[in-house]
Amino acid sequence: MIEILPSLLAADFARLGEQIAQVTEAGVNFLHFDVMDGHFVPNISFGVPVLQSLRKSTKLAIDVHLMIEDADTYAPMFVAAGADCVSVHQEACPHLDRTIRMIQSEGARAGVVLNPATPLVTVEHVLPLVDYVLLMSVNPGFGGQSFIPYVLEKVRALREQRGRLGLGFSIEIDGGVSVDNVGRVAEAGVDWVVAGSSVFGAPNPAHAVTAMRQAAMEAVARRV
Ligand code: DX5
Ligand code: ZN
């Protein structure tokens, strides 16, 4: 089963509750919540108080993607505010092993994120620890960018490695995914697909999620 995770970065922040209700209706299990600090990435988004409000208004799992320099300080605050999953960038975490274990000990699932140009080998040793690996298919910082196709090779290689090592982490992809390319993404082997502008930029976000999920499932059926 492939999960579509609507990215709230592309939502209308003045109508967040309404927009979440629309994608909930389409049967999503997760929301993707992009945190940017203006240092690790050249943009600022939203933070802990927004997550606290969302936590009170939805039962969906919330996947927090930290695009920040100081994940060790802020990750526990996001877990306390209701994050179910927290991912941190390999490029921003000098003590990655410790950071992953800390997120898990705080009570959330922990993911590691790789920018498009960062090789898989940089996270090889933490693969047995993590709950998921997020492969960026755009350079992080903005919604609405074009998908970088070479990331599909990383998806295939990571899936192969997971099978060879007998590990159970999920593979997530984030950036530039739409109904037009979600089939290729699914065929390459992802489990979780983040989609921002292709969901909230569509006239009907619920229909957009349903169309993406259907295209993904058809591609998976072709793969098997
Ligand atoms: C980019 C963020 C993404 C973003 C994706 O830095 O991590 O989650 O919302 O947006 P789209 O799907 O529009 O590329
Ligand atoms: Zn993201």
C-alpha cells in the first residue's frame, strides 16, 4: 500500500482546517509538515505552535520534516507538540546516530533525509536504526519545484539494499511529484509519497489524492 502524504506547505494557511478535512476525506493516513529555519534552507515556514494547533484538530499521523540546523534542540519540542514521525537531514546532523535514537526515545518514529546530491552510502550505518528514509527529489526549501529524475536510481538502490539486509524501514520521496510522474516513482519502489502543490494546488485536493494513489497502485501492480 502506497501512502500519499499531503504537504501542508502548499496549503492555504488561512484555511488549514478546511484543507485538512478535504484530504482526510480522501483517506490519507499522514500529513507532511515542513519546518524550515532560514539557515539550513533559504526559507522559513512554520513551527511548534502551528503543530500544537493541528494536533488538536486532526487524528491523522503527522510527519514532521525538519529542514533546520539545530535538530537536536528542536526535535523533542516537535514530538511533545504531537509529531508522530520526525525526520532530520543527514547534511545537518553531525551526530546522526545520537539524534535518531533521541527522537525514538522521545516517542516518535525517526527518519533520515538525504538531499538529491547526497549519496546513500552516507546513511548506510544507520539503516538498521531508522524507521524511514526520506529521499529528496528537489533541493529542499520550496514547494512547486521540478522533480529531479536521478533520485529514482537512489530509490531503486535503497530498496534493493533494504531487501538484501532484511530491514523494515519505509522509503519516502518528497518534491515535484504529481499524478504525471507518481507511477514512475511508485514503480521505483517508494512507500510514502509527499505531494504539496499537486494536491493543494488542484481544484479539488481530495480528487488529486485519489488520482495519485490510483496511478501509484497501478504502477505497483505492473512491478509485481
Ligand atoms: C520542500 C518540501 C516539500 C514540499 C514539496 O522543501 O520538503 O515537502 O512541500 O512540495 P511539492 O510537492 O510542491 O514539490
Ligand atoms: Zn518535506
